[in-house]
Amino acid sequence: MVTPFSRRVGDTMDSFIMSLVDVAARPGMISFATGLPDNSLFDTEGLARAVSEILAEDPYGPLQYDSASGYIPLRKRIARRCRDKFGFDVSYEDVFMTNGSQECFDQLGKMFLDRGDRMVVENPGYLGAIQSFSAYGPEFIGVDMTPEGVDTRQLAAALAERPKLFYSIPNHQNPSGTSYSEDVRKRVTDAVRGSGCLLIEDDAYGELGYGGRVGRTMKSMLPDETVMCGSFSKTISPGMRVGWMIVPEWMREAAGKSIESSFLQSNTFCQKVIDRFMEDNDYDRYLDGLRRGYMEKKRIFMDALQDNLPSTMRWNDPDGGMFIWLRTPDGTDSTELFELLIERGLVVMPGKPFHTRGGANTLRLNFATPSEEQIADGTAILGRACRELFPE
Ligand SMILES: Cc1ncc(COP(=O)(O)O)c(C=O)c1O
């Protein structure tokens, strides 16, 4: 007899994302599926310089253990950015460094969710986070996304069911690319205030708005009831695994204990490299370059879609982030298209797994990862398959 797994193992959803990473790695496959940044936009020289500088100045420190909450100068830098750019004041002691922002979701699940507790998620919502929360066995309440952001009427009804957490992505949402309007941000924070539900504001793509940030942070509007999660994955490097969460002061002690018991601390070396990289560079100028790079990539991708796809398909024009949200005709299911595309050498992400209900006719396309040549070839494959399955 083998040892039975915990209920948590059974509760954890499949994510689909990692299985597509494997499919995408097959020789000759073109991938529009995963959320990888554009390799050509990594500042490899700048990061190499930061590595040699920190090791020359202190060969041992970057290789040592550090505080459970993270490298203090980097936490102070993030707190300064909150004050200067995100509209709220926070002590660096409320900034906790994590292994990418994915780790925040696990920590928040661990701190707040008991099996059967309710939690609100966007529909569609970010699958990776929902998978992470699922390990703690919550009952998910899906609230639909509208072109203006989350449906605030549905949110009010969901809050009446006394959920513990609401996980939201107000800027350039993964997967739909939608951002919350100012009005929706206000209505969300008004609804959550005093409800006993903690708002989780995932800012993964907040710095990747092509015209700058698209709206006020909800953390600035509801500081004591919001945890804001951030990451350098989409701006500097996902492989370095440096993210953070900014918690209200009342959570400080619990967050420190939770992190220490899970992983002692996150990567000292990479935190120091990132801190030095930000010290050496004008970060806002650097971000401007990145935004221009992604905007140009999106333009190339949008032109290719326009040239190749039949009029039966619909898609959005995102103003930030890395994804285009594609719809097959109403009432159809995109699974057949997904399978046909794999046979023909293109992998895309079906939209259904991001949904708590509906979404059968949606697909997510990442325009950041493929080269221009792959965009041309991949959209041609996509166009031919769409014409076959959904003729004009
Ligand atoms: C919306 C969103 N949040 C969080 C993450 C997790 O990123 P990381 O753990 O690399 O910071 C991702 C990754 O794609 C994402 O799209």
C-alpha cells in the first residue's frame, strides 16, 4: 500500500499551461500559447553588468541567506515606486519578496483559505492563480468580465455570499486583455470596503501599458483591505523569479511567518541583481523602451491577423500586456480549432480553462514570444484553419 496523498493534492486543479509548454517545445512547433516575454527585449548586457558589479563589491553577500521578507534596499525601492507612481504610501516592511508573484497566491491561499471558504475570481480569470488557490479547496464564485472590467453587479451579489478573497487583475488582464475603467475601480473598492473580503490586486502587466499606466491602483483607493501583487517577470526576467506582495500593516506578522515557513526567503542573488539593475538604469526610460517593443510586436501581429483571418473571427486590440483574445463565432467551440492547429504545427491557448463558466469559443494568443517570421507563418496556419472550420 502506498501513502495516500493529502486532500490538497486532489483539490489542486490541472492548469493546462505547463502541458502546452511541453507541446510548444516540440521541434518545428510555433507557439502563440504561453505567456513568455520576448527574448529580444531582455537586457542581457545590463543584467550581466549588474551581476559583475554586485559580486565585485561583495562576493559573499549575494550568495548568502538574507531576511525572510527580502532584500531591504529592493523593498525600499518598491515602496518608493508605490509612493511616486502608484499613488499610495507604504512602509518597506509591508513589502514581502516572493518567488515570482505566483508564490503570492499560494501564500495568500495558505493564510486565508480553509476548505469550502468562498473566493471570487474573474470569469475569465488567470488560470495559474486560480490553480494556485485551488490547492486550498475554496468554492470559486466567478464574476463575468465586461469590456469595462469586472461586472460590479455580479460582484455585489458575490460579496453577499461572504467570500474571503477577491482575486482581480485590473490592468491588461490575462487572458482577455481588458482593463478596469476608473468607474469600475471605484465601484469595486466601494463594494469591497468593510465587506470582510480581502481584495487581491494582481499588477503583473500594470507597467506594460503601451501608453503608461491605465488607471489608479485599487490599493491606493482601499489600502487596508487590499494586497497588491507585483513581479519583475514581465519587465526584467521571469527566470529570475522575483515578485512581491504589498500587504496592509495588520497582515505583516502573518505574512512574514507564512513566507518563512514555506521557503525561508526568496532568491537573494536575483533580488540584488535586480536592485543593482534598477540603480544603474533609469527604470522608467527602460520601461518605455519595453513598451515600445511590445507595442510594435502587437502591431505586427494585428496586421497579420487582419491579413489572414476570415471575417467570422473577432479579436480585441489590447493597449498593454502580451495577449490577444480571439473569438470563434458564437455558439461554436474552439477545441476543434485548437486540435487542428496542433496537427499543423501551431499551438495556441484555448480560452475555456480560464473560465468558471462559458468561454467555449475563446482562445488566447501571445504575440510577445514568436519571432516576426513565426508570426507570419503561424497566423497563415491559423487563418487557413479558421477558413476551413468557420467559413465566411
Ligand atoms: C496575471 C498574471 N499574474 C501572475 C503571473 C505569474 O507570474 P510570475 O510568478 O512569473 O511573477 C502571471 C504569469 O503569466 C500572470 O499572467
